[in-house]
Amino acid sequence: LLTLASPAQAQLVAGRDYIALDPAQATDDPAKIEVTEFFSYGCPHCNDLHPLLTKWAAKLPADVVFKRSPVSFGRPQWANLSKLYYALEVTGDLAKLDGAVFHALHEEGLNLSTDKNIAEWVTGKGVEAKKFSDAFSSFSVDSKAKRADQLAQSAKIEGVPSLLVNGRYLVVGQKSHAEMLALVDKVIEKARSERNLKKK
């Protein structure tokens, strides 16, 4: 049975479990270990991961910060979904409607590819129409969506969901979502031990 060690217990192997980015991407707070999820509401695998990831993120230790970065890969429909994410963040409705966007797209089969459809759906969920419209069409939301795509490109993201630890380690090689999160935990430990060594 010892040979069947889970990924969380097994030794991490570069190239198999993670890819080290060179150069590493900048993070917002050097005092924290930053985990970034690259995702799209339009991605069925991101939809499957979302409930597990939400529970996992809620239990992270104090020295770890979790961020999300929507990716479009140049697809206009996904670009609009990236703007939807940031617009909901601006209006303060992201926590309430985040899971509902996934549900609308993947369970209800709704078409949220156009500005009009997105606005109708969001206002149908109780968000004030003008407030959302102003946010969705704002320069700041557009800039954030474009910057998220640039970040994905710099981080060499080729598919979603992808998880990047501390701007340096891109988790790869997982066979399931649970395995992916187990590997992320292990890579967080690696980043923490490297940071502690630097302090000495």
C-alpha cells in the first residue's frame, strides 16, 4: 500500500507536478503566498471544479491569498464573461452570483454571450440595471479583462482551469480536480519552505 501514496503525500517532481515559470510573475503582496486560478465561466471543467475550489479556498491558512483571473483566449464570448466577472465585482454582487453564472451556462444552457443577454440575466437576478450597465461598459472593467488575458499569456496558460502558486509554479499533471487541489497544497508548502529559507 505504501506505493500507492496520494499526490499530496508523494514527493513533488518538477515537470510532472508543476512547471516553474521563468521569469516568475509579480504578486501583489510578498508577505503572502498567492494562488491564482485562471478560469472562464464558459469552461465546463471550471464549472466542475468551482464547488470544490470554493470549499478549499475557504479553509486556506492566513499566509495564503486566493485570487481568480478570468481568461478569454481571444474568444469574444469568453471576453464578455470576463467582463461579467469584473462588473459583478464592481457592483458588489460577485459573491452572490458567481456560482449562479456557472449554473446558468452549464445547467440551464442559457446564452450569455452578448451584452444584452448578460444584462437581462443579471438584472433578472436583482442587480440594479444602470449600476450593472455602467460597470460592464466601463473603461476600468474592460482594462481588467484585458490585463487578465495578458497575465494568462505571461504565465503561459494554455487551458483552464489552471492554478498558479506565487507567480512561479504552474500546477500540472493532475488527473482529477481533487488531485489538482492536493498538488496545489503541496506546492504551497514548497513555496512556504522556500520563503522561510530566504528569511534565515
